[in-house]
Amino acid sequence: MNFVEWYKILNAETLDTPALAIYPERVRENIRILKTFVKNVDNLRPHMKTSKSPEVAALLLEAGIRKFKCATIAEAEMLATAGAPDVLLAYQPVGPKAERLAALVARFPQTIFSCLVDNLTAGQHLSHVFQRASLTISLYIDLNVGMNRTGVLPAAAFDLYIALLDLPGIVVAGLHAYDGHLRDTDLAVRTEKCHEAFASVAALRNTIISKTGITPRIIAGGTPTFPIHAQRPDVECSPGTFVYWDKGYQSILPEQPFLFAALVVSRVVSLPTADTICVDLGHKSIASESPLNNRVYFLNAPELVPEGHSEEHLILRAGAGHRYQVGDILYGVPHHICPTVALHDRAAIVEDGQWNQFWYTHARDRYLTV
């Protein structure tokens, strides 16, 4: 039997490198796996910052997912263009972003848009922009549950909630809590910390219900705490990396059985010394915020050890008497797939062992039309 590894591209000689390669059948399988974590698909609000792709949005819509999360105006526009009914911009629009969001709301009336806010000044600005445009925007109060990046502390958020209720042009839809700092490999430890952080969110929700009679929606978590929040019947979950998966999350989240569905394909371009090789996978082709030895894992060359990295080149120690030749192809799993995707304007689509077309990474741009 002539067994071929799932990742091998049989017509790779026609693919210029470095290249991002996407395997759609594995993407579909990851979406199927995602849905097994929840009892109700309405509790899913996947984050599109990973793929930035209308084709992936179409696959999610095909699977019955109707709510989405994104990080930029361009991603929001890409989703609306793909027909997404409900899009959360998980960012606080400050300055011109508020006007751009209003333009997006006006252009795509079939999509319900929302965004985040964590202070009254930003809320008042959004109120002014949307009231002036005779439009309405839904807001989620961004809560700081330990990430210490953005958000208001839950204990101080009720006053903001009440103040926002009085502003024209906006509707306060609920609460948003991102706990991306919780990355313990031990699921029991991660679960305990997640419950502890979420307790303040639940307390705030109960206060809002008791004092206003309004039951706010809650959007919580990212990939690391997704299996935990997925058990809460009244919380929308927002994993993103699942769609392509990466080596970083596979290493620390063993309870999540997602498949690698996106690889970086590179070629050996030089043999600089007797025991090293150089491949065309530079900073411009793979996320490089991690330590040098933790940026890429080669499926067909796991023994290679990175020694140097520059804009267009990656130096790898292969050892004396190694087998590699100029032109050899390596298939790498990024440690961090999200920023890696953003480095590629297109991805080669691999089906039945052959790459046959490109999917363009439309939302890597800061501007589409709005």
C-alpha cells in the first residue's frame, strides 16, 4: 500500500513558496467537532480573526452558525458581505472607527452589528455618531476579568451600564468577558480559575436583572476556556483558532481534539554549512512573536532545530550527514496560526492531495470598502 501523509501536496512542484495551505475537509471536520461541545448552536459565536476568509464564513453558515465575532472593521464587512446575520466587533471603536462602523451598519441593514465599550466617553461618542446618522448600534460592556488589556472591572460596571441606557442611538445588549490569560494545561485548574473569574460576571448580571428587570446577554471566553463556558446554557462562546488549529494550542489544550487544517509550505533554498539548511520561511511568512525554537513544527522534519530567523530565511540545524537537498519541501504547523494567516494575502487550497485554487485572505486588509 502506498500511504501518503494527509498533508502532502502531490503537485507541490507548481506551488511557489513560502505558501499558506488550507485543507477544507479538515476545516469542515473542525467545525463539526466545534458543534459537539455545545447543546445549542446558538451558543456559538466563533471569532473570525483566525481565517479572515469569506469561504470559511460560508462553511460556518452552512453548518448553521449564525453569530460571529471579529476584531476589525474589515473583518466585520467581510462577514456581512458573506451574509452573516449577527456580527460583534469585539473592539471599542474610538475616533474614525465609530464613523466607519456607522457606515457599515447603513450599508448592510440585513446584518445586526454590535461592538464593545468600557467607558462612558466612548459610549457618548458612539451615541453621537449613530444618532447623527439616524442609526442604532448595540453595545456589549467589555469586562476586565483578569486579562488587564481592556475592560471595566465587573464591580464597577453597573454604573456604566445604567449611564449607557440613557444614551440615544445605542442599545445595551449585554456583557463581554474575555479570559484569554487562562491557559493552564491542566483542564481542572483552568476550569477552577475560569469559574472564579466568571463569578463576578454572573454577579453583575444578577445585579442588572434585579435592579432593572433586563436580562443581559453574555459573551465569554476564547479558545482556552471554550469547553468550560460551553457548559453554561446562557453564554455565547467565542473560540477562533479551532478552524485551522495550531501547534501552540495543541500543546496546551489537549482536551480539544481539533485538527491541523492550515500549514506553511516552504522549500530548502540553500545548504549553508555541512549541518544546516536554509528554508524560505522568514519573519514575513510565519508569526515570529514566540521564541525562535517555538515558531514552527515541521510535520515531515520534526528533528530540525531553528538557529536563525530573518525576513526571508529560516536557518535550521539538520545535523551531520543529513538527508536534505535544495528544493526539498517542508510542511510546517505554525505555533500561532492567527497572525501567520495575516501575513499571507492568499492560501493554496488542497483537496484530494492537489492544490487547485486560492482563497484570498480578504480581511487581512485594514480597509475593504468602508
